[in-house]
Amino acid sequence: MTVPVLPTARLGTDGPFVGVQGLGCMGMSDFYGPTDRPEALATLDAALEAGVTLFDTADAYGFGRNEELIGPFVRANRDRVVLATKFAVERKEDDPSHRGIRNDPAYIRAAVDASLRRLGVDEIDLYYMHRRDPAVPLADSVGTMAELVRAGKVRQLGLSEVTGAELREAYAIHPIAALQSEWSVFARDVERTAVPAAAELGVAFVPYSPLGRGFLTGVFQAAEQLAADDVRRTQPRFTGANAAANAELLAPLREIATARGVTLAQVALAWVHQRAEVHGLTVVPIPGTRKRSRLAENTAAATLRLTAEELARLEPVAGEVAGDRYPDMRFTQVGRE
Ligand SMILES: NC(=O)c1ccc[n+]([C@@H]2O[C@H](COP(=O)([O-])OP(=O)(O)OC[C@H]3O[C@@H](n4cnc5c(N)ncnc54)[C@H](OP(=O)(O)O)[C@@H]3O)[C@@H](O)[C@H]2O)c1
């Protein structure tokens, strides 16, 4: 099968051009059940061949192992890969459910050096603050991130799960190239303040979990279908009566997919691209996969066009979703809006 090469888009006003769809690497080391290292590495290479250039990791994924996994691939393709990683989520290997949020300058300075060491590179192309700790002023956290740019450790700055007001405040301290937050047919709370602020400032939006963590593809419909240690078993949307009710909401996606001869995943990804057009902002979704077999399908979705009638049928879906995105919504931008 010939894989169409992706069009490109720019991250921020002076950031790099990237394929309009990136690759989320998280599941290759953590959270979504068993992983297959050779297949994951082959997926990285195949993604690059398909025109994907933005590769997304974080220091928290697999307790640093995700950065170690992709490091050799990044180094072997340093002139083509745009490497994004993140700091702020502190985890404990002996207590996997623990999540601490750290935004203090000393933590950030140590975190970037640890990421550079694990990745084996001199510079990170896009460095995100993964979560905001509102107790730490943005002048301190983003101010410290700006120091990393001046020190040549980081090229561009990004934020994740911040409100529109926080994005504006951060941007006044240092230009922000990308905002990465959850955005999908099932998760649209970002459209209230974060998306309009990003559009106004010229910040690229990088939707994470654009496939609703896989639920929008129809591959699982209940938490019980997932591995015992899969983190989605703890997420309110995928458990009990919520999962059953949410599975019903896939009906319009399934009808559109069948009528168009495409997959549910493709409908979900095309929706994100076209929704961003409505808001007038650059969008680079980062669907996550551990498998080469998904790549042609997912990249083809970037150029699939849904009709106005199809978009209208998907419009009410998010408003009907049962259950929050996370067990504790204080870790998201909605908790501070
Ligand atoms: N900033 C943040 O707080 C944050 C939070 C979550 C995620 N992220 C980033 O965003 C990336 C993407 O999000 P995500 O992985 O949570 O969710 P996602 O992209 O919505 O969905 C990933 C799931 O969908 C499956 N999948 C992918 N393509 C498919 C297809 N064509 N058909 C059927 N299933 C398919 C994957 O399984 P297979 O692996 O089996 O294909 C995986 O289980 C992550 O990898 C990570 O880099 C960031």
C-alpha cells in the first residue's frame, strides 16, 4: 500500500515545520497494556517514512524508559525528527498510581538534564510543561523554561492542559510554540478558552488522545476488555455504565465510516483537523500507536474531508459523553477555568 506523504504545518510563529500529524509514543512503554519493543521501533521508522516528523514523549512515560526507547531513533534521524518531551509529572516506581506535579525552577533544571541524558541528544526541539501547579507562578516556571532556551538545551516551549488565561500569561513571558491538550470528538472542553487563546496568539494546537484513548476506534467498549494494568481501567469514561452509554455514542461515527468506506479512527482524526479550521488555528494531532499496521490508516485521515452534514452529526456527541476525562480533574485545565 502506498502511504501518502503528509502535508506540513508550522509550530508557533517561528517553530519548525512538521507533518500535520505526529506520533504519540507513550503507549510504547506505558499505560495501555503489553508492549512489543521491536514492533515499536519499527513503527517509529515507518512513521517517519510516512511523513510524520513530530514524535511525542515525556519523562513520566515508563519512568523515563519511553525517552530511552526513542533516543536511538531520534539520534539516527536528528535532522528530520522534531522531538517533543515534557516535565512536571513526578512518578514513583513503587507506587505507579502516584502523580506529583512539580513546576519549581530547581526541578525543571534537573528534569531537562535528565531528559537530555536519557534521549542522548544535546537539545530538545519542543519542551512542554506537562501539567500546571498553580502554586508556582508562571513567571518562575515559564521563566525557567525560557532560561533553557537561552542555554541552548531547548528550542521551543510548549504547555499542556493550561487554560486560555494561563496560555496568554505564559506567552507574555516567552513565546509558546504549542499547546498540547486532550481534544477529540469526545473531549471538547478546550474549545471554551484554550483553543481561542491559541488561535489568537498563533500557538499550534497539538491534540492528545485524538482517538479518545482508542475508544473512538471501537477496538474496546469496556474496561474489562483491557489488560489488568491498563490505566484506562481507572478512567471514568471507560468503566461500568459510563462505558456502555459511551459505546452507544459511536453510532454516528460508525455510520459515517461505513458510508464513506473509511474507519472510525479516520473519522475521529478528520474531525479534529476540520474542527481546528473552524477555530482558525494550526493543529497537529498526535495519535498514539505501537503498531506499524495503524500508520497508513491514521496518516490518510489527515487529508480525509468530512462533509458539513457529517460534521453536524458529530457535533452533539461530546456533550453526551458520560464520565470525566480523568479520575481527578484538578490535573486538567477545566479544573482552573
Ligand atoms: N499531555 C498529556 O497530558 C497527554 C496525555 C495523554 C497522551 N498524551 C500523548 O498523546 C499521545 C496520543 O494519546 P493516547 O495514546 O492517549 O490516545 P489516542 O491517540 O487517542 O489513542 C491511542 C489508542 O488508540 C489505538 N489506536 C491507534 N490507532 C488506531 C487505529 N487506527 N485503529 C484502532 N486503534 C488505534 C492505540 O492502540 P495500538 O497501540 O494498539 O495501535 C492506543 O490504544 C500519547 O501517545 C502521548 O504521547 C499526552
